[in-house]
Amino acid sequence: MAEKQRRKPGETREKLMSAALTLVGKGRHFASLGIREVTRQAGVVPTSFYRHFRNMDDLGLQLVDELGLVLRRMMREARANVLQADKLIEESVAIFISHAQANRSFFLFMAQGLAGESRAVQEGIRSEMRFFASELANDLRRLRLVDHLTDQDLDMTCDLVVRSVAFSLTDLLGVSADDDYQIDQIRKRTTRFLQLIFVGAAHWQSAG
């Protein structure tokens, strides 16, 4: 019986991270959250926070790691489902929106963190975005869609794609999760953004 009552390893840590995300999902800005507020939401005593995190920045960096796992799942799904080059953009955008809706609090945290006060969290999120762009570049090379571009110009193209998607994320998070019409408009507009980028890339002449 005592064994069943004992907390599982990492249970309090997960509760604290989940509590921070819950508060973000309710409209709070991560940068404004305090340790007492997070522990109260998690249902644990404030002193237990320091057994898992040094401070709120440390908790934020752990959330960045979890966000990275969400982004990698999104990439794996896109690779498994996008089989035709002509459907690459449209289906990838649909998968992105699906994951953003299913993990709304994580993506709210991402949008806040990019413009937040914590340099550590901001750089962690930007690092995930750079990884995402590099993986996109690898996929485009593998699909032989941009063989005329130099590595530098391909990196620039993928960086522009990721920045455009991140900007569309703020639009997506600004509408109700059940507003299907507005969500569909954002999907169409994001698809057009990326189509324009790739039309430009197709006609781009790399120097040298």
C-alpha cells in the first residue's frame, strides 16, 4: 500500500510543468508567472519546486525541450504523410495547424517565449526553430526540389519558411480554437505564403 502511495519519480516535476502550461493556456504570460502561483496550480508545496528547478527560467528551458519533442513529432508525421511533392506545402501546413490546435498551450508558450523577457528561453526556442529549418533543408535536398540552390541560399529559404509559419502561429492563436472558418482562412493564407516563397526560390539564381 505504501508503495502505491509513494510518488513516482518525476511526478512532481511533470505536475509543475503541466501547471505552468495550464496557466499559459488560460491567458497568463509565462514571463509573469511566479513560483508560488505555479506550485499552487500544481497542488504541491513551494519548497518542492527547488527540488526540480533552479528558477522559472529553468522550468521554461525544460518546457522548450518538451516543445522540441512536439515539433519533432510534427516533422515525423509530415514525412510519413507527405508523399507527393506537389502536395508538400498544403499537407504540411494542415499538419502544422493540427498540431498547433492539439498542443495549443505549448505553442502559446512558444509565441510568448520568442518575444519574452527571458533570454535563455528565447534562445532555446530560436534554437529549436533553427533545427526545424535545417531538417526542412535536408528534406528538400532529399526530395531534389531545390538542387539549383547553394546551401547558403537553401538555408535562407528554409529560415524564411519557418519565420512565416511562426508569424502565422500568432494569427492562429489569436482566434478561438473552435472557429473553423478563421482557422481555414489562416491555413489557406499560410499555404499561399509558402507557395510564394518556393516560387521565388525556384527562380532564384544563386551567386556563383
